[in-house]
Amino acid sequence: MKKIRNLAFICALFCSAFAFSGTVENTTINRLEMSKSQENWVLIDVNGSKSDCTVLASWDFALRTDSDYGKQMLSLLMSAYIAGKKITLIGYSSPVCGYLDIEELDKIRTTK
């Protein structure tokens, strides 16, 4: 009985983490913002549904750019923005919001 209860608890924790992940599908980027005061962060505003974590209504996701991976993601975002292409943005699977209480961007999916 104890094993079943522990398994149910672990499953609930695992499933609830994904429930907090904000996803905005097949959207276009309205604007991107970088500033000296924000240091290594890019703020992202998209069309359509907003991410689950956003407190500041004008921004949907924040992206860290202080790693090579973050810089690659920024390049992909800028390409999609300039071309007006639809993308899907996925935040981290965590109930904790990131920079400025905006969900931190984890994944970008492109569509044709």
C-alpha cells in the first residue's frame, strides 16, 4: 500500500510540473526587447494566447542569452520575427516564473 501511495505521489509531482509549462502554438512574434539594464535577457511578445506564467501582460516569455544555446535561440527568434514565420514557444516545466515574473523560454518549434 505504501508503494502505491509513493508511486501516486511521484506521478502527481511529475504531471503537475508539465501543467505549469506555458505553450503558445503557431504564433508570430510581435516584438523583441533587449536593453542594457536587462543584461542577458530578451523579452518576447507574441500574438495569440499568452503563457501561463505571465504577470506583466505585455511580455510572454523571457530568454537568457548568456550561453551559446541562448544565443542560438535568439538567432532563431530573430529569423522568425523578420520573416513573419509561425513558431511554437514552450516555457520551462516549472511553477516558478523567471526573470521579471515572465516565464523563461525553454524550446522553440518552427513550422512550415
